[in-house]
Amino acid sequence: MAIARKHPTHRAATICLGLFLALALSAMPVSAAPPGPLKLPNFDALSGKARQSVVVTLDSSLLSLAAGFLDSSSPDDAAAKQIISGLTGIYVRSYTFDSDFVYPQSDVDALRRQVSTPSWQHVVEVRNKGDQENVDIYMSVEQGRANGLVVIASEPREFTIVNIVGSIDLQKLQRLSGKFGIPKLPVEKSK
Amino acid sequence: MSEELEKGLRQALRPVDPGERFTDGVMARAGAQESARLERPQPDSPGHARPWGHTPMWRWLSGAAAAILIVVLVVHTQQVRHTREGLAARQALIQALQVTAKSLEFAKRAVNDSNAPSRVPDSGA
């Protein structure tokens, strides 16, 4: 049996082609795949400083587990059940402090960098210099349907990150207003 | 002193003829013990009455009951853990939705209050 031995130059060319293909594949846009959860910074140090902190990490298995314990006869639970159908993850970090700007701004900037990719659309950006309230809402939309939402809201004494992963029905999400103890914002009618 | 002891031992250990009836007596007692053993019911024979707790049926039942008890305990523990985890997940979900709702309301208010031009997500997306 004859064994075909490759010439060293041929072998080097094959390796170069392989490397090129690997680089090309890694450089391809990944917008087709829905964005996964953000890499949230480790805020353990903040929990000790915060007056109140909410840390929620719900992946798809925990969401389905929670859905099984929602009472459909309760309006709030029914709304929650509708909202989480199609979601694959909810990640929340919210901290309230007794003094101003305890949280590291670099972590907020790092989060903003994560969503400054083409797969995310920066749909709301509010910078209120007077009250120093900043709100950013990023959405990932694929085929006309939102499949990722990130809310970064920061005030001098409050810092909140919400990352919702999966198919999001914004109309259902809007119905959150007035539920779960959140007062409904009055809608100003145009005169 | 030692001579007396030796004499006593010799006297005690001297060979004594057991007599002609000794062999007959031993044989008769051995025969009686053997016949008594044969007349006693064997453990596996129908006439043998074991204590109730030592019967094979009882052993089988107690083993099965122990196995069932273990299975019930394991299932119950798993159900309790599942319920606890489910309720904790539900509580976490409600909390997450509360924070989300609050953040969206905050965003709405900030957009309404802000004089700067801002974009609001299209709800029909």
C-alpha cells in the first residue's frame, strides 16, 4: 500500500488554509443566533454595601419550575405565566444604597460594552443630568420579534440591571405595569 | 509433702475397672438421645412450629415493608425538595418581574420627564 507523503510546503499551505477558515468562521456575524445571557459582573461586594439588593438568576429550567407553581386563578400569576412563556432566562441585579454612587461605574460601562454589538439595538437612552438618572434599554430583534431585552437603570442610590433572554412579547411585558405592586403610570392624553 | 501429694495423685488416678454394666449403660443412653433427636420435628418439616417472626413469609413481608418505606421516604423527600425549590423559583420570578416592571416604569417616567429626544420601543415588535 502506497502512502502519499505531503510535501512540507503543501502541509504548511493546508495549515494556513485551515487557520484562515477558522478565523473566517469566527469572524462571521452571529446575529442569526439569539443572544445569550449577559456576563453580569460579580456584584457580591455590592450586596454588603447595599441597603436592599435583589439578585435573581432564573435559567430555563428554573423558569419552567416556577411556572409550575404559578396559580392561574391569580391575575398576577396568570400574567407572569404569560410573560415567561417563551423565555429562556431572567437575570436581575438591583441594589439600593444609602449613599450616592457606591456602585462602580466601570461595571456599568462593561455591561454597556457587551450590548454594543450589532445584535443589540439601543432603543431607549435617557441621560438626566439634573437627577443623574440614566436609563438604557437594549433589545435584540430577530424577524420582527424581540428575543432579548436588557434594561440598565442607574440613579445615584440605585442601580438595576435586567436581562431577559428568549422570545419576548412586549405587549405582555407592558402589562406588567399595574401588577406586582407596581403602580400604573398614568398615560397623558394628547390635547 | 511432695510424697503425700504424689501418693494422693496416684490414688486418684489409678486405673479402675468400670464394670460390666458401664458399656451397656453408655450405649443405652446414646440410643435414647438419638431416638429423641429423630422424633423431634425438623425445621423444614410441616410439623415444626417456628416463632412467628422467624418464618420466611414474615421475613419477606418485613423486607418488602422496609423497601416500600424507604421508597416512600425518598419520594416524599424529593417532593418536599421539589416544592421548596418551585416555591423559591416562583418567589424569585415574581421578584424579578417586580424589578422589571419597576425598571420599565422608571424608563417610561424618565422618557416622559426628559426634554432630550429619546426613542421608545415599539410595543408591536
